[in-house]
Amino acid sequence: MSAMETAIRAEGLSKRFGDLQALAGLDLEVQAGEVFGYLGPNGAGKTTTIRLLLGLLRPTSGRAEIFGLDTQTETVAAHRRLAYVGGETSLWPSLTGAEPCICWAGCRAARTGPTWTS
């Protein structure tokens, strides 16, 4: 049996916005293929965590990795290994969930050649 690859790792991940402690010392490890629910009330730091993991925010302290890639120094390489669609995304509210994906796949194919068809 092969060792599981760590998909997400956070060590002491913290974020402050002025006096507001949005996230305090998160330690987290999720293995590749594992289904992981991240639940909590409004203001618990869920969105802040996701933005830190995506490299969209800089942590006040701590660090995070996606598939062993540092989310602050290897952001582009980490983004090649993941996909994220926020729950509040409403770019085209009349489209089905698949239709934006087909559109994005078409944009990618225009740059890199066909990789996916509907």
C-alpha cells in the first residue's frame, strides 16, 4: 500500500485584520482523495482559511501547502493542482452548474489545445 499524499496542510495558520483575529493558529492536514467538510458559523474564519490556502491572502503567521507546494511562494504551481468555485459566485446566474465549466474549458482549449469535451 502506498503512502497517502497530503493535499492540504496548514501549520499555525493565523490571520489578523487590524484588531480582528480572523483565524488563530489553525493546524490542519487533509490527505488526497479524502472528503473533508469545513463547517462553522458566520465569522468563524472559513472563507479566510480558503483565501489563505489559495494564496489570495498572506497569513499573519503560520504557513500552508497544497500538495506540498507553499501557497505563498509557489502559488501558481499550487493553482495548477486545484480548482475552486466560491459559494457566492454568480457570474452568470441563469446558467447551469456545468455551463460555466464548459465555457472555461473552451477558453483553456483556445490557449492550450482541446483537453475536455462536453
